[in-house]
Amino acid sequence: MPTVETVRGAVDVSDLGQTLMHEHLFAVGVEYLANYGAGWWDEEKQVADAVARLRSVAAKGVRTLVDPTVWGLGRYIPRVQRVCEQVPELNVIVASGYYHYTAVPLQFLNRGPGLLLDESPDPLGGLFVRDITEGIADTGVKAAFLKCAVEHADPTPDVERVLRAVAYAHRETGAPITVHTNAHQQTGRWVVDVLRSEQADLSKVVVGHSGDSGDLDYLVELADAGALLGMDRFGIDAYRSTADRVATIVSLCERGYAERMVLSHDAMCWIDWFGDDFTAVRDAALPNWHYEHIHDDVLPALREAGVSDKDIDTMLVDNPRRYFTR
């Protein structure tokens, strides 16, 4: 059977089980933490907290957590390894790629096709390939999928460059792709068009954060193109309520699109975007933004609305397995 790389090594895709397809352990900028982390960051406390959270969601029946924390979001694999060593019952799959809404990394402003240092294929894509084929830094952990971001309706040339570099790495390795999109600006449509032009296998593409929208015409268009819809921000009620997110999934299941959806929260143990006490901010403003909300609240609501256990298994088990099967 095919295997997929996890933080602890390759596992059979048939052993992935129930999979949350878009969660982060930590989104903490490495440079920011190194220079300004004193007083708010306690490494041992945060690792212990992450271990407790992963053990708790594993107890709900989740067997795999997919973490798209890449360069630009604060990917630091040694910390993730420490957590995973203490939660052997849960697989964690990590990604390669780059996350920024407008620009490439400074190190690549002058390197690449048609630039001052004219290098082709794009050396940025070459780094992504290396993460997948050789491993990330010296950790021995291989990335198993690719991640980038298209937030704005008028993407910059740099954002397009990153997306095309991701497509290159996808062609070279067969690794699937997840793209952060803005569902309100419907940037998923542009993502699908660019990836199609790059001969990407759209059945291996998750259009992330599709569940922020209730526009069924837009969502069906993406699904009919072959892409998977990331219904992956449960608990972020500031963007869209759980009830509305559930209603959209129900409508799509009724139309026969269970095979084109995956579920998650886009939650994390810690992110440095909301001040130095993220836990207090999260607990006060977004009390359902955690790894267990889907199993505690969303799945019962889906079942009550008539979604079958078969469709739920399709979204939680079958679709992730197909996504990671090369």
C-alpha cells in the first residue's frame, strides 16, 4: 500500500484514520521569538500544552492532524518533533511551501527566472522539492504536501510566482497542495486556473477556507473543477458561524459533494498574531476554536441535519486518504 510521511516517519495511508486536514501546532515566527520572546514564551509550558491538546483530540478518535505551517508562518520542526514523541497515537503530517500575501522571501528577490541571478527552474521550488525528497533542515522529517497563500483578489506577481513554484514541486514529487484562499473574494477560482495551467492534478488540491463562504455556485464550481473544498475553519465564528458552516456542508452533501470536502478548524496551540497572551484572547473571543469542536459539536449537528455516517467518513477518512495517496 502507498505510504505518507509523518513527523515520526512513513505510515500506510490506510492507517491515517479520521483526519483533520488543516490544523497548526504553532505559528510562531522564529526570528520574532528569538529576538522578542522573553517574558511571554515558555518553551516547556507550550510543548506540554500541545501534548495535552493532541492527546485530547486523539481520544475523540482523530488519528491524523495535518499541519500546513510553512516558511513565513514560523515552521520549526524540532518543537513539533518533541510534541509528537509524546503522542504516539496521533500522526502529524507537515508541509513545505511559503506563506505570504504579497511577497517572496527576501532571499529570492534577486534569484529566479528572469531576475538578476537568472535561475531556472525557480530555486524557490527547488527548496520545496528538497523538503519533500530529502527532509526539512537536518531533522530527518519529510514534508508530505505543499502550502501557499492567495489572499487578495488581485494577486501580486510574487504570489503568482510562489503558487507556480508550488505547482513545480507538485509535478516533480507528486505531493498534494493546500492553498490558503479568501472565500469572500473568491480567490480559489484564480488558484484553480493557475494550477490547471501548470498541469497540476486538481484532485490533489485543497482550496483552503472554502467554508468561509455560503455561495454554493462558487463552491460547486471549484468542486466540479476537481478540487477539494477545505471546510476548515470551524470555531472561527468571527468569520462565519458554526451553524452557517454546517448548513453549507449539508447542502453540498445533499447535492452529492461529500467526496469533495475535508474538515478542520485551522486551530493552533499558539499563534503570535494576537499579542503576547494568545490563550486568553482565544478563550475569550473564540471559545470553540480548538481541535475538538468538530467532534463535540459539528458532527452531531451534521447528523441531526441528515448527513449520513457514510458521508462523514468520506469527509474525515476517505478524502484525506485519497489526497495523500500518490
